[in-house]
Amino acid sequence: MYVKICGLREPGHVATAVAAGADAIGFVMTRSPRRVTPELAAELAAQVPGHVLTVGVFRGEDPETVRAAALASGVRAVQLHGKHPHGDFTALKDLGVTLIRAVDAQADLRCGAYDEDLLLVDAPHAGSGQAWDWAAVRGRASGRWLLAGGLTPGNVREAIEAAGPWGVDVSSGLESEPGVKDPRLIEAFLRSVRG
């Protein structure tokens, strides 16, 4: 099971996620309590080994803004969250990074439909930390797709059983307060997933 830990802002939390076995680390470079600058993302990404994917997360920014932040931070993947048109993905193809399309369950759930490499299916209210009807996407999402939205160390196994994803993505479910990760929860989440 592929695991992405998102919304990291502290070097120690990045190190914990890597040591615990995360496959991808996300840095939020859009409006959010978890927001980091491209410069801080670059510092954090520099400590991530090559086998772990570094992801810049964006929502609503135009492709040129995303391109500039991705290049400045050195992330190896770009995640576009929300109602980005197909053209935004096409415009970023030449960056040579992994493209991730993050949508809710009402969107086209075929991974690759927008020329993305990975699909992320999130809660109706992304970033809310609220659990949702994970089973509603079972059999609808295809290809390499990650389940997100309301996941915690305590419910991730249930969510995986309900939805049958290729991977999982978590952010607020590992926080002691908005924007502040708890290293013990990061470790517990990876243990729960990998069992």
C-alpha cells in the first residue's frame, strides 16, 4: 500500500515520515494552515532520499505559478487539487515531474483521464479532516489512485477495506492542532497501514 504523508512543515516531521516508511511527502504551497514557501519546501525536500517522492500541493493556481514554485522548491511531483482543467496538466507535462490530480468523488475517477500519473480521491470538503463514505468510490476509481479525507491511524484499515485503493494520503489526521504534525501519529499511521 502506497502511503503519502502531506502537509509537512518541520524537518523533524519529514525525518519521522521517511524513517517510518512513507512513499511520498507532500508540501502544501497554496492557501492552508499547512502552507510552506517554495524556499522552505526546497530545504525540506533536500533531506528526503531519492526513493521517496516529494510533492508540491497546489489548489487553483495557474500553471505558470505552479511551474515557478515547483522549480524553486525542486519537488519531483506536482499535485493539483480541485477543479483544474485538463489544460493545466498538459501545460505542466514538460516539467518532467509526476503529476497528481486530486478531486472529490463526483469527478472523473479514471487515473490518467487528464494525463496525470496518479489520482487522489478526497473528501467533499478537502482538508476538513472529516471522514466520508469511502465505500462510494469502490470500483469507480481506476488505475493508481490514493484515498484521502478523514483518515487517521485508527480508521485507515477500515477505509482501505471499504474503498480498495492503490494507496492512501493523510494530513490533518496526524495533527495535534491545525498545521502541526504529531510524530507519534505519523508512526502509528504507517504501522496501521502496513500492519
